[in-house]
Amino acid sequence: MHTISKIIIWIFLVCSSFLGYGGNSSPVVIEAYPVSHEVTQLRKQLIKITESQVGIRELTGNNDGPEVEQYLKSVGLGKGYPWCVAFVVWCHKQLNIKIPVTAWSPAMFPRNIVFHKWHKRTSEWIPRGGEVFGKYFSSKCRIAHVGMIKLKYSNHFHTIEGNTSLMGAILKMMNLTQKEKDRMDRDGIWVAMKIRKPEDIYIAADYVGDKEIQIALNNK
């Protein structure tokens, strides 16, 4: 029994590190992969679909409403569950882009990792658009929110996210604790466009670029 317990603990530690529980985990990061016209156009379509949802909000503030429930349905859930991940999955599904079908934030990053905070790059990371990013919350010791990257501009990331707040200057003026701000950031009622600081981007995966990435991996 003692041996089995040790094996279970070992598996948990390995998996938790890979999925972003461990804080300083270092998954395999793909830095260089080709650019194809076909995928570039697919990126534009994905961003257009994602942008079309901006302004959608929960009906009663309880993870509900017609659109929110469609997002949740795409991952096999009904109303009442956090939906930032479901929103990302739903957007990809509209174009039949393969992506992990889950509502659990850390589970969004098992492959196609193109950025990680702890990975030392040989050059600056410039997103191509449509990447899925994860934000790490120290209060939870894990990735606890995801969204989509539209572009990087002047050292900031323009993102589109679901289940979030209309953050920015307004939130900074409010007398909130950091814990309260974090909760509004990852459990708000809106689909919103946001401007993120570099430190908000903990990890990113590129599912729309899967074909390009596979070409690069096969040529290694």
C-alpha cells in the first residue's frame, strides 16, 4: 500500500507540474515553426468569430444566459459553471479546430506550447494571433483563467476573454483587495477585450497553428 501511495504522489507531482500547478514548470516550448497562408487566414477567421462575441454577458450573474450556456454545452456542461475555458473551446469548434475539450484551465496546455514564462527564448515572442493563453494565480497555485490573444502591441497583449470583468482604469480606482480583483478578473460576467501586461501571460498554446507546428516537429 505504501508503494502504491508513493506512485500516486509521483504521478500527481509530474502531472501537476506539466499542467501548471507547480509554478515553475517548464514544458516543451516550440519557438520556430513555419507560416502558411492557409493557417494565417484561419487565424483571421478565428479572431473574427471571437471578436463577434465581445459584449456577451451572463443573464443573472450566475454563469447563465443563452450564449454562456452554449459555450458550456461545447464542453459538455450546463449552466452554472465557470466558462472562460468553454468560451475558448466554443470559438475553436466553430472552425473545427482541434483543441482539448475541457472546462479546466490547466488542462488546456498539454501540447502546442509556444510560450511559457519560465522558458528562456532566443528571441522575443511575437504572437501570430489566435493563441490560447493561461494566467497563473498565486492564490490558487495554478493556472486559473484562459483567454485568446489577438496581437501584441507596444509590449502589451490585446486579448479577448470570457467569464471576465471590464477591467482597467475603473478597477484600479475601486477600493478592492488583490483577491477581489483576481476574482473579478477570472470570474466576471462578460466577454471582453482587454489589454494585458506581459506578466499576465504565463503560458500560451497555438491550436490554430497545429498543422504548422506538426510540420516543424516532423522535420526535427
